[in-house]
Amino acid sequence: MNRIKFAVDTKSLRIAIVASLFNKTIVNNLIRGAEAALQEYGVDAKNIDLFQTPGAFELPMACKNVLNTGKYDAIVAVGCVIKGSTPHFDHVAHRCSEGIAKLNYEQDVPIAFGVLTTNTFEQAVERSWTGNLNKDATMVAGETSVSESLETSSIQDKKNVEQNNNKGADAAIAALHMVGLLKKIHS
């Protein structure tokens, strides 16, 4: 088996973070996590744009319109839907994930899904922690590095990112990985 390796020049990438305003405390942490991870991997801060929607339900529509600009190499979608005592959670979470998945299938620009769907506020806090951000995190999927400067990294290096337990950071790293993978596939 030939393992396909690739690297991405992250300095020139344009990344959009599309975030919901609902559950603001949690989502702000996800935004911080995504931004920190993108910068950790070399994306220039001036190439990261933030778009905010009222809630998670509106994320797919905003992502679609951001995609249609043709300005971005990837989108990181972040939000938080916490289960309540009514079926509202099920409708919002389903439509949000379904809408973003549909866009991913139809477009060649990756949209990373960093939307929390939790049963409790405490679970959301656990998944949006910002304690270890910007501490030498490296990402490798299999043996494939995201950035040329990380090409010699090993799978154990991901433990720093996992210790952050910030799904915004995880989604940002997944977006960079997909940019590299798609560029390699299409080259």
C-alpha cells in the first residue's frame, strides 16, 4: 500500500470561521480554540475571518454564502446546541449537521464541523476548554502532516491538542488536513 503524504503551505490559506451567537460563552471558547489552532499551524491572523449567525440552525446558510464568495480555502463551523426539555434540540442539531454535511458533499471547499451537541452545559464546557491552547500542539493524521514544518511529527504529537479538549481547535485542524488532502488528490 502506498501511503499518500502531503504538506500544506498554511501561511497563504484563507480560512473563514462561521460561528453561532447562541450559547455565547461556549462558542467564544470554540472560536478562540479554532483561531489558536489555525495560528499555531501557520495561518496568518489577517487571513482568518469570523462570520456570526444568530444560532446553529443558520450555520449552513451562512457557510453556503461564504463558500459562494470563492475567497476561502476552508470553513470552520462552530456552535453549541444544548439539549433542553423540548424536541427543539433535535431539530436544530439535525438540520445544522445535515446542512453542513450536504455542503461538504457538494463543494470542493472543506467545512469542518465544530458544532457541539451536548446534553448539559457542563458537557459543553468540557468540550470547549481553552486551558492549553498554543502549547506546541502538532497534528498528524496517520503519518501525514499538515504543515511542511511538522512533516517529521508522529501520531503521539496530537496528544497536546487532545488535552486541550477544544472542539473548535479540533475542527480547525481537521479543516487544514482536508485542504491538504484535497490539494494532493487534485494535483
